Amino acid sequence: MDAHERIRKQLAENPVLLYMKGTPDFPQCGFSARAVAALNGCGVPFAFVNVYENEDIYHALPEYANWPTFPQLFVKGEFVGGCDITLDLYEQGDLQRMLEEAVTRPK
């Protein structure tokens, strides 16, 4: 399975998925740490992929999402944005709603 197929499979299996540097317990960049903090602040479960442990995804995802940096947040298979967009949505209260809908409503 190539990287794009793996990404599609991961997105199909996880309603909220964060591609990040490191893990939620040990983020390896400040942007990933801030995105995790926003997601944790919503209290909704999310999955993650450590792009440092998945080199093929690390290289393929920027092209797949048409977004050059990490982290990258996907909700119900759709690209939401990186750290700044995630934080803006959190501060406006929209992220909470998006995540709750994603985990309670089927795709």
C-alpha cells in the first residue's frame, strides 16, 4: 500500500486525526504541542500519526493535503488546517462543535 492509500485508510478509520511531530504526550515541536492542547481542551477523543515515525507519510501528506507544514488536522476525512487555523477555531468555539459532530455522526 502506498503512502496516499495509507493516508486515505487512516482518514476513513478516524473521525478526528492529527498528523503531528511526536505524540500527544511528547510533542516534538511547539506547533504540534499547541494543536494538541486545543484538541485536548475540547475533550473529544482524537487519533494521531507521528510523522517522524512514518517517513512515507511525512513526505506524502503535504502534497495530499496541499499544505506544506505540520501539524495537519483532519475532521471526518476533510483537511481543516494547521496549528494557526486549529487554534483560531478553538478560540472561536467552532472546533468543539466540529469535533463533537465528527465523533457522534457517521461519515
